[in-house]
Amino acid sequence: VEEGEPTSLAQEQSPVDMVTLAMLAPWVEDGIQRIGRHRLKGVVKTYAATGNLSEEHKDVIFQLINLDSNETAPTVVSLKDSLAVLAELDNLMVRSRLDKTGTAMLAVYLNRRGGPR
């Protein structure tokens, strides 16, 4: 990136580490339960297309989706539901760049409380 050129969030993201995994895992699990595996992958692809998700982070999220054993998907999912999950991913990625410790603690807390609805 040239000096003075705007950078995307994806360019500013640090490599995937254990804190990032701990932050993303509950989001993936909740997303699969809310909108299903197939739609969650679509949400991740859509978010990556905005330039705010590095290829490395996208690959890790897909791996987490594939590792989750929940095979059930809701029968009716609105676009609003999918966009809510996308907004949560954006929020996690922005917060992870700013405060990894706080984000990890929040992810653990939300997972214990049953996740955001």
C-alpha cells in the first residue's frame, strides 16, 4: 500500500492467532444455529467481498464452520437474519483489531449467556 492510500480492514488485520480463534468460534457456532452452515458461508463470502476480511481470516472461519458438528439448519431464514450475523462479524473483526483481550473476554461471556439474539 502506498503512503497516503486508504487501507482496508483486511490489510490491517493481524495474523490469525488463538485469541482470534477463541473470538470467532462462538460466533460461528451461533451463526450456524441461527442461519445454517450454507448461509453462514455466504455471509462470510459477502463480508470478504467488502474488503474487510483477509483471505487468511476467511479460510479460518470456513474451517471453523466445517468443524462444527451441528447439521441442522433453520427452515426459514430472512435476509435480515443473515445481515444481522454479518454485522456481528464486522463488529468482532473491528473490535479484534482494537482490543483482542476485551474481545476474547466478551466472546466467552456471550457464549456462556447463550449468545446474542
